[in-house]
Amino acid sequence: MSSIAATAPGVAIPARAPTNKWLVTLSVTFGTLMGAIDSSIVNVAMPQLRSAVGATVQEITWATTGFVIATVMVMPLTAFLGRLFGQKRVYLACLALFVVGSFLCGLAWDLPSLVLFRAVQGFGAGALQPTEQAILRQTFPPKEQAMAMALFSMAVMVGPAIGPTLGGYIVDNFHWSWIFFINVPVGVLGFFMVARFVEEPEDIRAANRLEAEKQRKHMDWAGIVLLCMGLASLQYFLEEGQSHDWFESMEMVVCAMVAGISLVAFVIRELTAEAPVVNLRLFKDSVFTSGTLLSALMFSILMASMFLLPMFMQELLGFTATQSGLALMPRTLVMLVLMPIVGRLYSRFPPQVFIGLGLGFTGLGVYHMSHFTLDTGKGDIMAAIMLQGLGFAMMLVPLSTVALSRIPRHRMPDATGLSSLLRQIGGSIGLAVFATLLSRYSTQAKAALAVHMTADRPEVVSRLAQLRAGFMARGMDFGSAQETALRMLSGITTRQGTVLAFEKLFMLAALLFVVVMPLIFFLKAPKHTDGPHETPHIDVEI
């Protein structure tokens, strides 16, 4: 086991001061924000996309699946590519690829072209989050790391929050292609700002040159192939599993087997390779491991709750996509206001305090959602999601900060690539599990209610008579009114069963926030007594 300081062994080059840390932050945030928005904005335009390219409901999901698979394949390779070609060059190349992919998506003429161009987008987006996080950690001094992570967390969380609202507005008022074209001017501006203001520190460049020489001599092609096979199969399984009834489908069984075998072989390969493409030895640091796993677990629950609430509002309360997006805006506004404040206060209290309070407030907000009914109004929804916003702000900033607090500067891209990957996979798992449970709980609740919908119950007879009388008053004959009343009563039962399913899932999510709370005691942040651009000493085998 060898000790690693802020630079690679034998390299003692002082870090070059950045032009301006706030200009650097603004420059690299454009890419992350666009990538985060694009992961959710397309979902709103699915009906228009399906009509434009002549696809079925099942086929159009490939527009999202292709993007996500491409994204997760690139995330863990970010550090590897950065060492070979330069961190700044990789960011600029991926940002350019994302912009080109966005423009081509707006020109897509059929389903294969749309899926292909969405994959191009995904390959570009995959490196943006990890690279931005690494650049910010390398730019800000240790005592300001929490502020850097506050800014990063704002981009990561605000993107999915405003994506549906922005997408709904564009679809309602413009052509669907503008959900892609809007990325072009923003991306071009971000490209030129990164090219002008972001400088790769000399100590990072020197360390990367040493690592790149070793990588070129011992290129880990086997690791790359196993990683791509494993992640592509796993993500396809998570994205498409529900529509194929999971393990009832041989296709899903094969995907699960390929993913399991490939990822196990990948881990073995990386732990024995001379120059591994992904540095899994970083998980030997207990703080990084516990922080990353807790972040992935939290992200899975957060993405699930963010998926359930808009669906509840649109399918049961009758909100439009734009209205549901606007109803969620208070959560985003609370996060925008509080995240910088939490970043400022981070050094004054142990991170466990912030994370524990964040879990508590978020869980309380989700618990409040478990009491939603068909009579729930916007005020009740806003109260619940503002509690969530308070919890998210208090939880995400310290969690991102402490997880990377003991990682050397030149290893930061490795760590941010792994943490971004696990967050993405955690979110996909959360969505897959909760979507499956929603379908199952809805069926169970409807069956439980149907048992009581019998002709010998006075309440049922009375309600059926009221509905029949109403339809007959509109000119229907007795037979037609009776049949329509029965269908409406069945619809009411189905809706009420769906409400019960949502309530059960919200309660489950609230309980999960409580269950994971003991994990915060594994997180311990080091005291920053180092220089302005140093990283606390850590032992990691390389």
C-alpha cells in the first residue's frame, strides 16, 4: 500500500491559480445543467415525438433508454479519458458532442435516427457531471468545498425539477424539436466560456501525464469491454424490465445474466490489472464508500418520489404537464435559496447534523404526501414539496462534500465518475422498483375494493341509482344509463385503488428515509488545516 498526497509520487508542481473561481463555476455548470434537464424534458414530449416519428408507445421509450445507456457507459470512463487527452479537452469534446447530438435530435425523421442521435447526446452528457464536479473540487480551496458542492448540487437537482415545466411550455407553445434546439445556443456559450476561463492545474496535468504513459503501455481493453457490456445490460434491464414483466421474459433474464457476469468479471479485472481503466481501489476509503453508497441510496428514493408526485397530479388530479411542473417549482426555489446557505454553514457543524435533519425533513414531506386524496389541493402539495426542498438542500450538499473529502486532487475525476455512476444507477433502480410496485399495489387495491362492490350493499345500490338517474336525466334510456353507470362506478373504483397505491408507496418512501438514517454515523469529515489547494492525506493502493 502506498501513500498518495495531493499529487502523484515524485511530482511536486504547484497548482496554477484559476482565472476566477466563479467564472469557472458558471462555465462548467452550463453543461451539467443541460444534461440534467435533458434527462427529464423529453418525457413530457413523448406523445408528440411518437406521432412525429411514427412509433408505438413501447418503441418510443428507446429515445430515453438509448440516452441513459450511453450516459452510464461514459461516466466511469471520464477519468481514464481525461488522463489520455486532458481533462479540459474531454469536457469540451463531450459538450460539443452533446450540442451536436441535440441539434440532430431536433432534425430526426424516424425512430432509428432519433434513438441514434439521443445516444450521441448521452455519450456527450456522460462526462459532463463528473468532470464539472472534479473541476470544482480542484478549483475551490478545502474550506470552500461545501460551497462548490452546493453549486454542483443545484445544477444536478434543479435540472430534473425544471425539465418537465420547460418541456411542457415548449410543447404547448412551439414545435417539439425546440426541446432539443434550445440546447444549442446554451451549449455554444458554455463551450466558449470553458475554453476561455477554465485552466487545468499544472499538478493535475503532470499527474495525468504519468498515469497516461502507464495506461498506454498497459491498455485495459478487457476492462473497457466488460464495463460497457455490464452497464449497458444492467441499464437496459432497469429501463425496460417492467414493460417485459421482468424475469417472466427470457430477454430480461439474459440481460440480467450478462450484466451480473460482466460486472463481476470487470471488478476482478480492475483489481488485478496493471493500469485499470476504473480505479475501484478508491472504495478502500470508508468515508468515500459510505458517502457514495448513501448518496446512491438517497438518489434512488428521491428520483422515485419525484417520479410519483407528477404522475399523481396528472393522472388523478387532472393537472396538465405544465401545471404539475409549476406546482413543483416551490421545491426548486427552496433548494436554490438554501443550498448556498448550507454550503456556507457546512464547516460550523458536523455533516451528520445536516444530513440527519435533511433526511428528517424529506421523510416528513413524503409522509405528508402519503395522506393525499382526490380532494388534495395545490396548497397541500406545495407544503409537502417545500419540506422536501428543505430536506434536499440540507442533505445533498454535505453528503457530496464529505464523500469526496479525503480523495487526492489528481484522483478526483476517478471518484466523481464513480459517484455519478452510482447515483445514476441508484436513480434507475428506484424508478424501476417504485414503478413496478405502483402497478402491483394498484391491482391489489382495486381487487380489494371490488370485493365490496356487490349488489347487496345499500351504499353500492344507492350510488348506482344516483348515477343512473343522472344519465337518464340527460336523455339516455334505462339500459344505456345502467351500463354507463356501471362503467363509471368501475372507473371510480379504479381511481380510488390507484390513490391507495400512491399512499402506500409514499409511506414506504418515508419509512426508507428513516431506515437509512443510521448510515450517517459512518461519515466523518476531516478537519481542513491544509493549504488553499491541498487535499488531506489518504492511503490508497494504486
